[in-house]
Amino acid sequence: MRRASFVGSLGMTAAALVSASRVAYASGARSGAWCKPLTPFARDHAFDFSLELMDGGVFTVSEHLGKPVWLSFFTTWCPPCNEEAGDIVRLAQKYGDAAAIIAVDEMEKPAKVRAFAERHAFTLPIAMDTTGSVFDALGFKSYPTHLFLAPSGEVSCLSVGDLTPEQMDNELAVALARPARNVRS
């Protein structure tokens, strides 16, 4: 079963992940064909925005630069979002503090999002784009949409639609392997 072997690999430490990612990147690992060209706005603007977190606090992109940031934009009614939720949780556990993995809900009531989080055993933070302003400003049109940022803040992959666990892991490994130069503060 694909999930059993995937879950069995969660014991890797952050240091081992960084090391393995750098080796993979140096040997030619690159973002996959599922990565799309950036919208003009996304290409020309820095990714620094803040959103309230469902459980309190605020998520600000620039506070997490220096490590990869994965923003997974979703809605609770989206079938592919529901299908990949467990894989996102497992990758968040696998990467731990080596990457900032944030689910971003679009324009739904907190009670509905909380039920989704409980159903999928979410342990990662959920940011609330209550007006859809971030999603719209970035020119995104459908769910799920995944935005992977390298430690420097540059986009390493924009993917529209669901991803397999292997594709998600590849994009995190590629982002993790990129140097953390030119970090915006």
C-alpha cells in the first residue's frame, strides 16, 4: 500500500532531509513538469503577506524565510483538497521545522474549516484568507493551488491542482536544497 511505505519514511531528521535535498539538487533534481508559469503579478511582486491563523496568531511569509515555505491554498468543499489533505499532514510531520508548511483556506467560516482540520487530523497551521484577497491578488483561479518558496523567498514551484505525495516531497526537497541567499527581512 502506497500510504504505508510513505508513512514509514517519516523518521528522517531535519538535518538528514537538508543533506539529502542538497545531494538531490546537486545531482540535477528539479521542479517537476506540474509546476506552472507564474502569473504576471506573482512573478513581479514579493511574496510577503500576513493572514490570521485559525487557532489565533498571524502568519507572515517574511518571518519564515530562510527555510522553504509551502502554501497550500484549499477549500473544504474541493474533492482534490480533501484527497491530498492526509499527504500534506504527513509531509508536515516529515519536514518538521525544516520547512514552513501552511494550509490557506479560502473564504470559509472557521467552524467549517475546523471540522475539515479535525477530519483530516491537521497538525499544521491553517491561515484564513477570509476575503480571498491573497488568492485573487496572486491571480490564482482554482483549488488546490500550491506555492513553494525557496529559503530566499523566490518561487520554486507554482502548481495548480492536486499533487501526489511524491510530487509534494520533490518540491519540498528542491526548495530545501536551494541556498538561503537574498532573504528578505
